[in-house]
Amino acid sequence: RPMQAKPEGCTTMFAGNLNFNIDDDAMKEFFKGCGEVSSIRWLTDKETGDFKGCGFVEFSDPETALDKAAALNGTDLMGRQIRLDYAAPRAPREKSW
């Protein structure tokens, strides 16, 4: 499916359809031509802790890195066609205490 428009303040890419053997090093290597990856958040099942095959990649310099990263949408990463999209900025969490 087509990527969404880049949201205002976007610093992060969603990465889906990932190989279940992926790790931080493989993701950083995949995006090395885009810019420095500052953090990766892997999505896991809350109950089992199992990896869900997707995550979020944040870049040190999103102004230049995000559009370069978006151009990799649909390319092969560890035998699977990666699905990339711009991630909307997270809303601040309310304190529950």
C-alpha cells in the first residue's frame, strides 16, 4: 500500500514485514546510506514478549534521513520485502500516578 504523507514533526519510520531474525545491527546496516540511526523500538506481544515482525526506526538527523529511508520501501531486507512508512509523532503520555 502507498506510504502516507510525512506528518509534521516526524522523526521516525515504521518498518514492517521484517524477518524474525532481524537485529539492531542489520537494521543499522540497511539504513546506513540514509543517516545515523539513533534508536530502534521493536514491537513485541505484551503477554508473550514475542517479536511482531515490525518496529520503529528513529534517525539522528531526520531532515535528511527520512526521505532517503522512504525510498527503500519495498526493497529486500534479509529475504523479505520491507514495508516502510512515516510514523506520526507520539503524543505525550499522561502520568498515571
